[in-house]
Amino acid sequence: MTDRESAARDLQPLRILEIGGSDLFASAVPEQTVFYWTGTKPRGKVRRAFGPIRMIRSLLQLRRGEFDLLAVHAVQYAPWHLRSILTVLRDWNVLAVRGLFGIFAWRLVHRFHNVPIAVVDLADSCYIGRHNFFLLDACKAFFKRELPSDTWLAFCARRYPNFPGRRWRSSERNRKRAEKLKPISLGVMPPVVEIVSPAKKVDLFFAGTIEANSTARLTGIEELRALKGEGYIVDVSPQRLARPQYLQRMSEAWLSWSPGGLGWDSYRHYEAPLVGSVPLMNYPSIARYHPLRDGEHCLLYPIEPGGLVGAARSALADKARLRKIAEAGAAHVRKHHLPRARAEYITSTVLGRRLDGTRTD
């Protein structure tokens, strides 16, 4: 490619091939993305299933350089794991053959071409399974939602029951793998209809499961009961709510309790500011991408006894400050944690180019 051709191409929007069980780029820039579904559950994506014809077509397009980026979503369980196979057989039903082909075939798309690869892992787990190491070796960058603050801990496995030791960390190959790991947020899709309740009816709101979940939730729920006993208005729903109802009730609260769940990052961290509530989160255990900052975009509390109730009491004593935090948090979420911002973060990191094709330098 000549310098003139390269310059002309830089002026064109990026072309992305996205494959996996999530659709970040397809949500952010659908007109620039070809997306194929390879999840173990169809979830309405049967028409986008990654079948044999689409696999061959994709490989040929990649070889011809018709895409600027290949975005692949890592999976928590290997395709040959019994859980993966049984889930496909159950949920794809009569189309199970198509589903099984997809969960195995996506493992070939990194071969036979020179298109840069970005891997995205939005799963709850803080570990990288060995079945994903081939992607880690092939990609330019591996974006992980639950990235431990010590990135080496992402490689914990059965053979490293505590953590990878000094010898493993000293390996050049393993150092290169660790250097590719980048944080990314779970992010959020903005509400279809803007919901912001200027008149607050509730001091603190929470909706979500408690049992068989994070211990931060088990201990925290007791502190919420203590707050309620002190006369604070606490709105708790132990059941999943329809999203419009959930966002409306959240919007009516000064604070939204947002503890970690199966993973620390959560949609509610970013949903709360968008509807005018301040997320009250336990201190993070992961490296974060453009984090909500304590006292500026959110409030953080220690998980030790009394940490949650103390933070809530202090926050609710200054309602004017809470309004300012919610407003700043909403602006921060719109700037960094909506689909387009997260997608552009990936392309800028891997390609040095924004989604519109312009260079970042």
C-alpha cells in the first residue's frame, strides 16, 4: 500500500469484524461492524450465528484486508467444556448443530490473516482460562473487565493454586502476555427514555440478589437494615425488576447501593449517575478504566463492619453535595462508559485510530 493509499484509508471510518457472545462494536457503530454470534445461548441472535459459510467468508475478507480490526470476545468456559456443550444443546434446541459449530469455529478466525486482533473479556471471572491463551498470544491487546490490580493474578489456574511464582513471571513470553492486559469497564447502554427524578423520595435504593452472591452483599444488607432502623428511608427489592421500573426507583433515591456481585464491576455503577442517583460502592478489587472517582463521581466505602452505614450517614447529611456528585458522575459515564466510548478506547489502543478513522496522535 502506497503512502497516498494509506492516508486515504485513514480518512475512512474503521471497518470491524466482531465475533463472540457480546456485541460491543455492533452496538456502538452498527454501520461499521459485521457481527457474528458465537454464544452458548442464542438470545435472539440466531440470525447472526457464525455458520460455515460465514466463517469462510470472514476468513477470506480478513485475508483481503477488508477489515481494519478483528474484535473477538473471550469465553469463560472452553467450547469442549461439558457446561458449554450442554447449554448449547438445551438452548439452541433443533439448531444445536449450528450453535455447536459456532462455539468451536470462532477459535480459527485468528489464523491466516494479518488484521490486528483485540480481545474483549467482559465475564465475571478475574481469571483467564488456558483455553484463551491462544488469543492472548495472537492479539495486540486483551481488554478484561475484572482485571486484578496485580495483573499476574489473572493467570491463576489449577497448576498455580495460589499465584504464578517468580519463575513464571520471569518468562519473557509470560511478561508479554501480561503487558497486553488492559482494563475495560462493563459500561452501560443509556436509558431509551431519560429518567431523572428531581424530587427524591428515598435515601438509599438497592435491587438485586443477595444469596449465593458476593459476601459484600451479605454483610451490607444487614447494615441497610440498621439504617432503616435509624429512620432512613431504604428501598430494597430482593428480586429483579423490569428495567424501566428499576431505573425509576433508582432515580428517586439519593444513593444507590452498588456492591460487587459475581464480579466487582456492575451495570448499576454506571446506571445510577445517569438517572441522578449517586452509586455507593465498596472499594474496588480490580484495575479500572476511567474509574468513577470517590467523592467526585461516586462514593466508596470499606467492607469492614460499619463502613457502609457510616458512609451512607455522612453522605446523606449533605444533599446538595450529592446532587453535584450525581451530575458529575453522569457526565463521566457519558464520556467514557457508553458503548461508543469503550469501542473507541479499544481502537485507539490497538490501532492508534478513532472509530472515524482519524489518528489519535
